[in-house]
Amino acid sequence: MKFKYVINPPFESLSRFVQELPQKFDHEGMIIYDSRNTVGVFKQGGTKVAVKRFRRARFLQRFGYTFMRPSKPKRAYEYALKLLEMGIRTPEPIACIEEYHWGLFYRGYLVSAYCGDPDARVLREECENYPDLLEALVQFLVRMHEKGFLHGDTNLSNFLYHEDKNEPAGYCITTIDINRSSFVESPTKEQCLTNLKRVTHVRPVLRKIVSRYAELRGWDAAWAVDYVMKKLDAFEKRNELKKKVKKKK
């Protein structure tokens, strides 16, 4: 077993914590999310840090992440640095840990500043009660795309918020779970709209988001909404087909 560490220079004081983390993850801290990946919160010197432990890589992924492309935690770390440089709010990355077994990537950890803000899923059920939050989210999505960032999972759960009177819409938005994202110079209208199809499966809410998004971009709102809805329909049909295939197996 071997570990590779990358520590963000401003957080060198946390080097010992980072190096001991793989052994302590299951015994210290507080788990706040445990599904495909696991997220824990740890206290260090009076401050909180979030640690995301990615699930163990599948056999073929181990070769890919060792020899062909950066691992998920490495991408998440590097993408976060890039987003902050671009002026897109995301938790500041502290460190990336890669665990290797028999020379192959096995599992990884991302350590970042803790953000305890709630996520924007409240818009699914109470959209009418949060018009300013919806506006702030749409403005964030527009800014994100205009800067060439296409989030790999635009689900509302990956956008956190808190009230901030200094922001144009009264809310500050932070994005998380960015390792599957991509950076595209001048993304096309179709690329941007396709990137919105998974914001929510609640269609009335998605229509409002896409319509406002199109208005801010100076695009035809009716066409944009129709385009995204067709993309969502196709996405859901593919998922249903996959589920049926898995059941038969």
C-alpha cells in the first residue's frame, strides 16, 4: 500500500493531518454523507474541514487512473483550484490523497474547506417561495457557462447557498462535486442547454430555470425550454432502459 499526497501550499500546517487521514477516516470525524462516496467532517485547530473519500476504483478504472488519466480526487482538487482562479465559488481545496495497491490506483480522498450551507433542492418543492434564490442560481449557471465551465452533474444538490446582501440576487452560490466536469472554450448554445437537463426532474421548476437562463443569455426562451425538455426526456428514457436491462440480467 502506497499513498501520494498533494497539499495546497497555504495549508502546509495540515500536512500531518492529511498524511494520517486514511488510517483515521473511519474512526474520527463525523460522517455527513455515506452512499457511493463518503463525506466526513473533521475539526482541525478550531476549524472544520470536509473530506470526501471516493469509492474504491473498479478493476479497469485502476489501470485508467494509474496510466491514462487523472484520478477523480486529483481532478476534483485541480478543478477546484481552476474554478477559484476563474472566480467561480467552490470550497477551497486543501489536499488530494491517492491510495495505490500493487502499483495501481485503488482509492482517493479530497480534503477541502468545509461549507455547511444547505443545497438548492429546496427549489424543487418551494420554488415560489424562493424567487431570489432561483434568480441567484440561474445567474451562477450563466456565469459558469460564460466562463467555459460545464458542470458534470448540475443537480440542485450540487449547488449550495446562503443569504448575502452584497450579491445581486441576495444569495451566494457555491458549487461542489465537480470532478466529472469539463472546461470548454466558448461552449455552444446547445452544449450549455444540454448541461442544464439534469438540474431537476421537476419539470415546472426546470422550465422556470431554463426560461430565465435563456432570457439572461439573450436567447429564445421557448426554444430553449423545448430543447432542454427533449434532452431530459431522452435522458430519462435511457435510464429506464438501463434499469430494465439490469433487471433481466
